[in-house]
Amino acid sequence: MGTICSLLYAKQELFASVYLSLQKELGLSVPALSLADLVKTHLNSFRLFQHTADVPAPFVENKEKVVARTMQIVELASETWLVTGRHPVPIVTAAAFLAWQSLQPAARLACTLARFCKLAGVDLPPPAHLRLKELLEILLRMASQLAWLRVFNVDKKTVVKHIGDLLQHRIFLLKNAFCPEDEEEQQRGEASPGSPGAAGGAAQGEGGPRGGKRRPLLPPCLINPRKRLRTAAPSASDSAVTGEEPISDSEIEQYLRGPEEIRAFRKAQAWL
């Protein structure tokens, strides 16, 4: 509901009242299953929470810890447009993988998503690799705003070690990592050159990972739009007039001048 209100620039209270009145008038039955229930239900089928012969000892983890951190990562994905309009299972799978890795990164960084799903005894959804890549990109941009991480060469592998800190300060980090450029320039202009605010703005302007410029927080469909298929340009041989082109009935009628010719043409059509 929050996403719809932000897209429509509507107040949540007004939208909720209209939604509830429509639900009552039309007699709709809306399921009460939330994303949190889906996370708990999906993780209940994982086999990484008990010591078995198939699961190495360093890979066994406490269920409550994995569920709690997975929920935090899924909430982060929801706040960054990664959940809207998508099937939730691939996102939950990728979030559970990152949560499981971050709890003991030293022993689990070498484990791949495919092996994780195999050890957990669950299927690997095909889009899960893309959701994992998108989550890591968000985490990298957030990590660029933590002062004590700027001295390290944080990449998609090592950022997993700092997921706990990133989730703890996610509201502040998201606001700074995805601040639009026009607002950033406005903030710089308001601060005087020698003031502490100006120095803070300059440090903040160092921006995204590897010194890249920060971008607004947009849905993935706007950041990476699908390429449109280009129609092939007609060649010279295709555009040349040969006199053998088919003639439609509407074109034939354009050449008929008198009513007698029109009646004769329609009579001939009836015979065909």
C-alpha cells in the first residue's frame, strides 16, 4: 500500500479508507499472508538448522538468527524497489543466502548460492541470481557511506561481512547513498565554503562505490530497461517497384469511376 501511495502521491489514510470501502462494497476476500509469514514459511523447509551428515558443521546455523536477518534484508529490498511487482520466493532465497553468509562469513564466503540451496534442500529459482546481484549492489552503495569502511576495498564478496552494520544504520545509509544530485548541489550551495557543513557535504559528495556518482533510488526496470527490438531497415531491392506487388480491394475501388463499374465489380466479387 505504501508503494502505491508513493506512486500516486496520495495520503495513506485516504487511500486506506477508499480501499476498505471498495473491499466492503464488492465483498472481496483479501488473504492476510504477509511477506514476514512467507519468509518464515519458506525458511522452515531449510535443512541448515540441524546437524546432519549432509551439512558440514560450519554451515549449520541457528534458525531464529537466520530468520531475523533475512527479514531485515527483505525489508531493505522492499525499500529499494526490489520486491515490487516480482515473485517473492527468489528474493527471499537470495536474502536468506546473504543472511546465512553474514552470520559466519569466514567459513561461508566461498559457498555459492547454488550449493547453499542444495545443502538447504530447496530448489534454486532462476531469478535468484539476479536478485542476489541487485541486493549486493544496494549493499555496496550503502557501504560507501560508512566512514570506517572507506579505507577498505569493499567488493561484492567482502561486503557480506558488514551486513550487520549496514542493516543497523540502513535508513541513514539509504538516504545518503541515493541522494539525488540536484539536492546534493543545493545542500552544498547553502553551506558556506569554510563551515563544517560544507566540509561534511564535500566528504559526503565522494558518493557511491569506487568514487562513482550517486544516482536516485529508482526501480530496476528504469535503471536497466529492456532493449527494444529494432526492425530491420528495408534494403534497396525490397523497396524497388517491380509491378508484381499485390493490389488490395480498396486500391481497386479507387480506380473505379462510374456506378456501373462499381456494380460490375461487386457482381464479379459475388461470383468468386
